[in-house]
Amino acid sequence: MTNFKTYFNPLIAIGRLAFSVFFGGLTFFLIYLLFRDFKTNGLKEYFIIILGVTIFGAIFQMFFKALVTTTKNYLITDQTIEEFNVLTLKTKTIHKEDIKGFSTSKVPYRIWDFKQVIIYLKDGTKIDIMQFAYFNFKKIKSTLVDKQYNYLGHESYIWKW
């Protein structure tokens, strides 16, 4: 059997990077405004600035975390799954005996439902592989089944928030 390599979609990473820079910049700008006129700001200005920092900071954190955790390519072999982090250029090898299995799921968004493959590791962690982040996503499930990784079935998606 041949090895299977996923093809990461760089447009997703570029978009997440752009949004991270934009919302991070807004957050730091609001923090600057808070301390620039510290003595002349009124209670209303403090409230608006702190609310803005909280909202923009949370949005920045969401996009930055997605950028860092999903910019990976995978090489699926008969005995291992190699995870290559595109940002740090490091490879992590996960042996088949360290994997419980994998499942599929659908993530509902307002405009579309995106498919997902979730690989569960025996140490309690999991790897989420989202449909829109990979060009050849449709082949991931069939490859894992062909290479005899344990298929745990389809599961309902539960929102984390």
C-alpha cells in the first residue's frame, strides 16, 4: 500500500493570519488609547475601551489559536501518522499503537456544514482535521480505513462554547 499525504490549503492560513494581525492590532491600539489619556478618560471611555479590548482580544485569540493548531500536513502510513507543523517545521510521529481510532463528524455553520475527521490518541488528546483546511480531505477517511485504523463511527458535533 502506498502512503497518503494531505495537502494543506494555504489560503486558510493566510486568511487566519490576516484576521489575527487585524484584531491583534485593534486590541493593542485600544490598550494604547486606554493608557494614553489615562487621567482624562471618563468612566464611559474606560468601559468602551475595556469592552473593545475584551471583544477584539477574544476574536484575536480565536483566529490565532486556529492558525497555530491547524497549519499541519499529515502523512498516513500503515504503521504511523506523521504530523508536520508548517509553522514550526517540526515533524511528530504518532505510532499506530498510540491511536485509539478515528471518527467523523459534521460541523454546522450558518451557510454550510463542514465535515471533520477526529483522530483519538490513547493519551487523551485528539487531532481535528477540518474539511476546508485540506485540498484532498475526501480521501482521508478512506485511507485511514484502508490502512486498518480503528473507525469509531460518526459522532454528533458538540459546540465547545
